[in-house]
Amino acid sequence: MHSQLNHRHQIFLPTLAIVLLLTAASFAQDDKAAVAIRRVMDDQAAAWNRGDLEGFMKGYWRSDRLVFVSGDKVTRGWQATLDNYMKGYDTRAKMGTLTFSDLEITVLSKDAAVVLGSWSLAREKDNPQGKFTLLFRKFKDGWRVAMDHTS
């Protein structure tokens, strides 16, 4: 009996150690992805706040398959999304100062993550704000927004 118990411990403890190491490695990878995604969003806010819409768009997947949903409108494609931003925010006064907050980054896999958060524009005469859900994908050039649903 004692040798059976000992044998079980000999199998269980190394297996437990491997599971714990893999779990720790997974959390470390998730943290690294979350930091990289947060950096993309910080860079977007900084570009917006200096009036650089093309710089802001660097955080988006430069593809015709990019999807942007706002209200009841669906825009497909990086260029169409940039064109919409340029029409809607054609002056610094309209752009205001962008702030992202309440970010919840959920890493789904090594190359996909979802971000839930809030946005706010501080402008001279108003302060529009809302929520967003972003699907980030990791490409050769880093993490990019592949789908954006903003309200």
C-alpha cells in the first residue's frame, strides 16, 4: 500500500509542477499581449490628440476586411474607415481630446483578444462618450483592431 501511494505521488507531483508551469507561462503570455494591446490604444489616443487621424488608424488592421460598426452603420475596409473619420472629424475642435478608460482586455488565444472599454471626447462645447468592443488580432506587425463596435 505504501509503495502504491509513493508511486502515485511520484507521478502526481511532477504532473502538477508541469501544469503549474504551463499555467504561469500562459498568464505571462496573456499579460504580455495585454501590455502590447494597451500600448496600441495609448498610441492611438496620442495620435488622435495631436490631430493625426492616419496615425490613429495605425492601430487598425490595414485591410479591406476591417469592420467598423457605429450605430446602425457598418463600414468595411481600412480606407473607408479613415475616410469616415476624416469627414466626421475634419477640425481639431471636432476631434477634441480622446480618452479611453475602463479597459477590460481578454486574451482569447496567442493571436486574438477582445477589449471592452469606454471612450470620451473632451471638446469645448460638449463631451460625447460611449462604449466599445474591439476584436484585436496579432499580425506580423503587431496587434491591430480587426473589428470595432462603438456606441
